[in-house]
Amino acid sequence: MAEETLFSGESKNIEYKVAVPDKSEKYMKTVVAFANGRGGKIVFGIEDKTLEVVGMDEDSIYKTMDDITNAISDSCEPVIRPDVAMQTIKDKTVIVIEIFPGAERPYYIKSQGVFDGIYVRVAGTTRHVEDYMLRELMLEGKNRYFDSEICQNMDISDSEIEELCKSLKETAMRNTWQDSEKAKIKDVTRNILISWGVLKEECGKVYPTNAYALLTGRMVGQPVIQCGVFKGTNRAHFVDRREFEGSVQEQMDAAYQYVLEKINMGMTIKGMYRQDVYELPTDSIRELIANAVAHRSYLEPGNIQVALYDDRLEITSPGMLLNNVTIEKMIEGYSRPRNPAIARAFAYMKIIEKWGTGIPRLFAACEEYGLPKPELIDFDGDFRVNMYRKRDTNTKTGDQTCQQVNDGVNDEVNKLLNYLKLHPDYTVTQFAEHFEVSRKTIAARLKKLKDKGYIERVGSSRKGYWKVN
């Protein structure tokens, strides 16, 4: 375990203990929580608040390691097999216990029982599992999904199935622009819905699943999408708020249109042509809302929230990231849908693209627009994406427009111009680090913008700022 990781502070996957407690139950909760989550490490011999390396008694360290291994094996059900190792830090020896993500969830402390003894890791703390988390752990341990489970107390007729099949194809046709691609769209049949998990066949009878209920808006207590506009950068002052009901795809479309009505519209002049553009990439907005619908936890009480602030668009969906899914993996294109039946239906309807491509395209689109990098946050039971707006004083709403003159400036220089508006106090070195090019390259691009009169330097190279004309 690298020292920089060892001293990164307590988090979702690391916890410190100055010594091994007399009662193993004091750290067994964390062991179980790590196994129920993405794994983690417990380090004995480090003070948790100060990160001071205290070390373990080296005369008895091997016995202590054996005791820890036996305690974990004896106390937990199903059996958890930890990796126990020593590590020398600053001439002192600590014990590092690594717990791997378990495949037989849920794990629990035997002495506390199957329900009272289940713990999870949330925001760097160990908590007793909530009911909805327990249900999700039980499904995940059996490799099952909530949206593919039979929806209780719901009956469907052949005509209702046919109506859904027809509706899905109509949506797919509307979302396809080229005639050649429309010709490739196949009809949806009952068997296709079964293969997706929207319907389930048992003993010769077809039942609706939770995905069917959500796609038709017939789920008991159907969740909604909440949208709001706030003044400033926090939720202290509402400007407007809406709630959208109906099927999940109807809610998604309504929320998407709501955002388009609230963000700024401007124009770009390229050569001789004028092009109307929104301040944020609209395809990314639509896919982020669609991803929230497809990936949220429907076992968790709560709604998807779409909030627009002065500086950002914030989309929050209930439910932490699934095990083995990390933000780093998502940025690289990894995806594991929490609701694969809904995801398959959305992919057919051209609402989302291939799984895993949405987040990389989001980053690429924001860079193309000259926006700051989006922010992905996994916190306290929810997942959030922030897409940041341009803080450009020349951008107006309503009938006024913002004009960006691009002719005569190549794409890379124009990206620098857009980013410079957001960070007028950045130095050449900071711009070079952001764009991952040399200082010489940035200096040449800045000179090009200065020569064309787009920018000028106010003050010194260190304490001044860039003024956009």
C-alpha cells in the first residue's frame, strides 16, 4: 500500500485504528461494510485523527495478525477472507487488513443476526443498512435487478402489451433523423420485451415487471423528476420549480425541455454564417437526464432532481454507484446499468447511446464548448453530475444574444479564448497545464488573440489579468 494512499485520510475505503480493540465487533462492522461495498482497508497502528504512526508491538505482531484473521472468519456470514499484511512506515510496523468486495451479499455479523448485523459504507462512515439498501444488496447478491422483477398486483392485457410495443417504436422513429436508419428499426414484440426484462414469463404466463410499470407510468408511487431554477449558487432562493409526472420517458422529455427554456440562447458567427446555439451542449443535457432515469435506484425513496444555478446545471439521482463502478472508470467509458431493462428500452428508442459512452462524450462536448470540466460526485447515497456554465458577462437571456466571432481563429485558439473568459487570472503556466501543451504553445495562441484584438493584458504577468474585448 503506497504511503500517499495510506495517509490520504479516512474515506469510503480506508479506516484507521490506533490499536486492535479488545472486542472485535468494534471493527467488524467496518469489515462487513467493506464486503457489502467496494472493498477497503483497515490500518491498525495509526491514530485516525492525527494520522500519527504509532505502530504495533512487533514481538506479538504475527499472533495479532492471526487473531484478526480468525476473528473475521468466525464473526461474519457468509465467510469473509481478508488479506492481512504488515507494512513498515517511518521505522514502525502497521497491520493492513484488506477486505475485497464480496460476491455473496449481503454480509452480516453473525452475533447480531441477518438483519441487525448488516452494515454499509456511506461517505467515509460505517452505517447500519437501510431497508431499501438491504433489498438492493439482496438482489445484487443473486445477480438480479429491481426493474426486471415482477411488478406485484399488476395485470396486463394483450392489447396493453401491443400498445407499449407500438409506442416504443414510434418514439424510436421520432428520435431517428435519417430515412436509411429509420428503415433499420425493427418492430418491438412481446418476446423482445421479455428478452429485455420489461416482461417476464413464468409457467407459461407473461407478467409485467417494474420496468414495464415505469415505462407506462403505472408504478404505484411512480417517482417524478423535480426541476428548479435557483438564484445564486445554492438552494437558498427559488426562482421557479416544477414536478413532472407520467412515464419515465415522458418525465425525461419534459425535464429536458424545461432546462432548454431556462438556459441562455446565443449565436455563433462562423465565416459568413450565423448559428443559434445554447450555452450548454443540449445532447449532453438530454443524455444526463436519461442516464439518471436508467441508473437511479428505484428502491430508494426520493426523486431525480434537475437544478439550474447561476454557475451550473446539477442533476442528482438517488442511489450510490454500484459496486465495481467508480468515477474514474466512468470517465474512461465503463458502465454497469442498475436498471438494464429500462436501459435496453432507452437504447432502442435512441434516448441513450451505447452503454458507457455518455460520460466520455459529456467531457468532450464541454471541452468543445469551452466549458470547465464536468464534476461527478458520489455522495451520501446519491450520485450527482455538475455541468458548469460560462460565467460570461456578455451572455444575456431573452431577446438579447451573445456573439462570439470565430472567423480567423482556429479551434485550439478559440478553446483558449473560451477558457480564458472563465479564468482571466490564469497564468501561461496554468493554461499550459490545463490544455496539456507547452508554455511556448500557449504563449503563441495568446499572441494570436492579442494581435487580432480579442484580448489584452491588464497589469503584470503575475498579478494582472486578461481582458476579453
